[in-house]
Amino acid sequence: MSGSAGMRGDGAARLPRLASPAFVGRVRELAALAQAMVQSPALVLVEGEAGIGKSRLVLEFLASPAMRARRGLVAVCPPFCEPDTLGPLLDAIRQATESVAGLGLSALAGTLRPFFPEWAAHLPPPPEPLDDPRAARHRLFRALVELLDRLRIAVLVVEDAHWADEATVEFLLFLVTRPVVWSSSRPGLLVTYRPEDLPANTPVVRLSSRRPAGTTQLRIPLGGLDVAQTGRLMSSMLAGESISTEFVEFLHRHTAGIPLAVEEVLRLLHDRADLTHRDEGWARRRLDRIDIPATVRDAVLERAARLGPPAQAVLRAAAVLADPSDGAMLAAVSGLTSGDADQGVPEAIQTGLLQQDARGLFSVRHPLAARAVYDTIPPAERRALHRRAADLLQHRTPAPLARLARHFREAGDIASWLRYAELAVDVALGSADEAAAAALLYQLLESPDLPVGDVARLVDKVPFVGFTGPARLDILVRALRRAVDGASLPVRERGLARLHLARVLSMGGEIAAAYDEAERSVAELPPGSLEAVRAMDLLGRPEMFAGTMAANLDWLRRSAATRESGWSPAERLSLVVGRASALLRMGEESGWVEAATIPQDAPDATTRRHVTRGHLNFGGFAMYWGRYHRARRHLAVALTLADRHDLMAVRDVVVATQVHLDWFVGEWADLAERADAVAGADDPSPIIWAEAKLVAGMVRAATGASVPDLTVVLDVARRYSLAELYMETAAAIATSRLADGDVDAALSVTEEPVRIVAARGIWLWAVP
């Protein structure tokens, strides 16, 4: 035993002080990155798992000779993925400049006022609001590009794009796909991300596929270091001394050569004095008897446990804050005195768990380490830390609303969480960031702590234009059912919640249930109220799988008889468009009388949206009625209004409908290619995609080309209850199968459409 103790003492006595790891195993990647970035414009994607060395590669590039005379901007996406519209980019810009005075920004920069209120004195006046969220987003992105240009940013780095808010990712797509807006100093784009942590259907994966001609593109996938590189990394941390081959191979085997894992485990072994020096270099004692930590998490937690109380408190505060914070913030959130915090910060930095950036701000050095620390904080202490963070952040200008919402939520302050989350929703909606607004709204609506009286108001804010997926549908349905089933709501509020429930169920294809809730809401809403009329109009809309034409017409007659004159022009116009559309869809000539009352334009944004939607609807229905000249006129008006007023979502539908009209009137020159272009546009809606694919397929079938499989189009039309498209697609498939001599297959595909038409009594649907 004495011999063993003596050996440990000798080894420990000459353990070198651990150094920061050298840059190992990425020389070729660094050279390729630098070469690509010289060729403007460039897009470089660096991908790899956590701890693989993406950030280190970026840092080495920014410090390389290639960047000596160029300016880089680094936006880091935080690990706590709260919806924060363009937060990483905005924070990076704030660090790049204290003022925009003297930059010579154009009037377009007035769009930036909501995002940089501290610069309002030096920004132009805000431009006129736009109705269309896509147009507003497009204008905001153009303003940001101009600001980057004026700041002479040569390389924009976005780190950890897998945590990026949707608006930030959309901005990156804008940079990549629209180089025409760049000046001669257009920035290169360097993006790092973890492929395994990318959200499903994220636009990040489209960055490389949407690049225009002339853009230099490079994808750098980073893997683990090999055994030799792992040895060099370990040696660099131990004063360049030799490492035993056995120890290197052992560590490589247990860490897969992930640089962060190698570094963390070696630090842990050093802290344990679990290293000894032998003839061939440094080795680990008794490799077969002491278990190495299986994950970086274990290594981080054991190292954190060795810290003194002040350093542990600082580290926990940094993990709770998540974003880089100054020393005063760390001290306040941790509850330490300034003296104890001053003692704890250097100790936490010395272990490598806490880091300080060039701005003097502190954060846990890696997201994995931050999460490991965060998860070990006892619940009561975690709530207290979040509470302190929230109390401090309330005094920031501008207030970080999404961060405040998260801290209050985790602190258990439900009322404050709801207040700040809804404020963040309103800001996101005001800046056309439907994705961030929706994420916050669904988070609120999913909470069992949300008062039932707030449910209908919040659902009314949900941007249904971006509605996606059964999971979100389920959140809305459960929240609304909780509201309507509760005994605490007044009758009118219950009726309003029930009307919202009917709308959501209808969107999800649960038409029978939607009709039931809408009918019950009519009985609960005040007779003659706008809400009651909207419920009746919902019941008047013909659907494929519920109701009859006679019942629909009866509800439309009841709604028309109860309309009041006190409603606003926009409200009345919305109802007229909806009523006329329902009548025309059922083949009722009276629908054209109502359609004739719709103007060609409108003075205000809200009314203008209804006018444009009306002409689009009437153009589509005129096409199915066979009134092709009228269809052309209505669609032309809709297209003009959409172009004039930046209603981009409506414009896309108009173009798809015009392509469809060309099929009916025989304008088939290049029609299949034009339809393919519509279907292949950037993120078309399923409805636009299906309509365009149907046209392309029918043209190719009619001209003797190979006939594509239209069953997917049929499924989309059925799923979204698009009766006319469903019938027309079924007819096209049946025609193709009859041409092949397969009568049974033709009868099979038309069986349900014929049954629907007969049951609903809407014979117009059978015309296509």
C-alpha cells in the first residue's frame, strides 16, 4: 500500500497544468473554408454532432489571415429554443455597432424600428403596414441586408442553426436565394448546425438546394478525430508531453474521438489526479478497474461537483440564464454577494466550465454542459433562480419578452408568464413572424394553468395561415374543449369558444363535429350578433363529408335574415364574400348577384384583403361553371390587387388557378412546364401543389406523354375536402384507367365521388 501511495504522489507532483486544447485534425477543413470564403458570394455549411469542433473551426477561421482585413458578424442561436424573432441576428448586430447614425440607411430601414427601439432617433419613419405577412417579412429582410451592407459585414456566421428561430432561418434562405438584393460587398454565409437536432421539415436543409448560380458552396461534415489526432489533442493539453498508446486508444474508444468529450474526460482525470507518468508517457491508472465516464454529461457533473459553493452558484445561474450575461447579472441571479461572485467566477472559468467572450459576458462553455448543470438544480432552487432572472430582465430596454416569459414560466408565476408570452405574441404578429407567434400561442394553449376565459382570445390570435400538423390541431381542440366544457364561462363566451372549436375542427377535416359545435354555438351566441352569423355561415358552407345542400342553403337564408347594418364595411364584406362563395360552390345562380356587389378595390388594408379573396374565389368558381371569360376577369383583378398590395400568399393561389383555367380553355402551349413550375415553387401550399400537379398530369395524358400517378393529388384533395379538385382528379385517373382497358379500376376510383355528389345533391361537383 505504501508503494502504491508513493507512486500516486510522484505522478501527482509532476502533473502539468492543463492547457487549452490545440487545434487538431481540421487543417484541411480550415483551408477549404478559407478558400471558399474568398470567392464571394459563398455559402459554407459546417455540420456535426455536439462537441465535434464546429465552433472551434469557426474561431480559427475568423482569426486566420483570410479574415485579417475583413469584418465578420457572429450570431449564436441560444440553446433554450424560445421563439425570439430574429433574436440571434439582432443581438449580433447590436454588438457590432452602438449606433446606426451616419450609415446612410434608406427609408426601407424604418422597418427596423420595432427591433431596434434604442436606435429610433437615427432610423427613418416606419413605412406603411402591409397586410400580407410574407410581404412584410420580405421588406424586413431587405432592410436587414441593407444594414449588414452598411456595416461592411464580409462574413455572416450563424452558429447552432438547429436552435435558430424560424425567422432567422428564413432570413438565411433570403440571403441565399435572392443575391440580387446584395451590393458588391455581399456577405459570405457560414452556418454551423447539428444534423441530428434539426427540427422536422426545417428550412435549414434547403439552404444548399436554393443557392443561385454563381454562388460558391461548400459543405464541411465534421467527424470524430482518429486515434493519432486524439493523441495530439491530449498531448497539447498536457504541455506537449507524450501519451501512452494504450491510454490514447482507450480514450478514443470511449469518446469516439469527439474533441469535447476527449477534453472533458481528460480534465476530469486530471482533477482526480488519476494520471501517472510511465516510460512511454502519461497514462491512466488501472484502465481495467476504473470506469471512464460514459458521457460528457457525467464528466461535466463530476467536475462541477468539485467546485466551491460560490463557483457552483455562478455556474447554476449561468445555466439558468442560458444567454451570455455580465458578472453583475450572474451575481444577482445566483444570490451571491459581489465578493463571493468575484471569487466564484474565476474558479468556474479555470475549470473550463464557464467561459468569457470578447464582450466580457459569461456563459457555460458548451450547451451540453449547460444542460447537464441545469438538470441537476433542485426544482425549488431552479424556480428561485428563474424568478431572480425574470425580476432583473424586466428592467431591460427593450424588454426581452420571450426570455421573460420563459423565466416566469419556470418560476411558476403563471400570471406573469401569460402576460409576457402574450406580449411576445403581439410583437411577433406585428412583425409578421407567424412562426414565433404560433409557437408561443400553442405553448400557452397547451398549459393546464391557462384560465379558460383566456382560451378564445388567444385562439383568435393564432395565425391559421401557418397552421400545420395534427399535434397542433390537438392542442387547440383540447384547449377549446376545456373551455366549452367548463362551468365558469358565461354563455356568450362559451359560444364564442365553441365557434372557434368549430373552425378548428373544420380545418382538421372533422366536418361533422365542426357542424355540431357550430350549431350549438348559434344557440349560445346573442341572436343577430356577428359571431352568430359567422357560425351560421360556417354551417352554410358545403362540405364533402357532412350535411346536405338543402341544410346549407337553409343556414345561409337564416344568416342573411339576421344581418345588422351596424357592422363595419370590412365585416360586412367578409360575410358577403363567404356567402357568395358558398352559393356559387353549390351551383346557385343567386351567388353571382352577391358577387356583383364586390368592388374592384378598397381603401383600407382589411377590406382590401376581402376584396382580393372574393375575386380569387369567384374566378375559381366561374372556371368550374364554364364561364371562362368571367373567370379570366376575376382572376386578373385578384392578381392586380395581390401585386399592388403585396398579398403574396393570395398571388400564389391566383397563379395556380390561372394555370388551371388555361387547361379548360385549351391554352396548352408549355402548360405542363408552367404547371410544374408552380408546383415546384418555393414551399407551395399542399392545395397549390395538388392543383398544379393535376394540370400537369392531365396535359401530359392528353398529349400522349407518360401519365404521372395522380393518386397523391387525389389524397391531398380528399384530406383538405376540396370537392371540385377531388372530383376532377378522380375523373382524370378514371379516364387513364379506361384507356388502359381497366374498367374495374375506373369504377373503383369514381365510386366515392359519385356517392358524395348524390348524397350532397351538389351536381356542379360532378361537372369536371
